[in-house]
Amino acid sequence: MLMILITHILVAITSIIFATFTAFQPSTEKIMLSKGAVGATLVSGVVLVATTGAHILSACISGLVYISVVYILVKVAEYRLQVVPTKKD
């Protein structure tokens, strides 16, 4: 259970950092990776709630804040990619 928690935290922090970089230097591949990281964080969060019996309300509030931040960053990246295309990685 501790390993899942550590993995969950690392994936969440890494995905926020990666989504921030993606917003400034967007590419289709980076956007897809950011969305995949959100999925991985969501899955590990569900596993944590299911296995530990954590309070669902606090988990949902934290998850909504996280998803909102990453969603905004991904939408900024998608907008910038459409308005000002950059070279692919």
C-alpha cells in the first residue's frame, strides 16, 4: 500500500510538471502523454481509496483540484498548438 501511495504522489507531481512544460512547448505527443498521466493518477487514486478505505470526499476534492489544474494546462497547450504550431519533437 505504501508503494501505491508513493507511486501515486510521484505520478501526480510529475504530470503537473510535465503539463506545465507542455503548456509552454506544446506538441501532440506531449499532450497525449499528459492525458495518459492523468489517467494513471486517477487509477492509482481509485486503488488507494479502495484499498485503504480513505474518506472518499477528501480524495475527490483533491482529485478535482489536480484534474482541474492539469486540464487547464492541457487546454492551454492545445490552444497554443492550434494558434502557433511548433516543430515536432
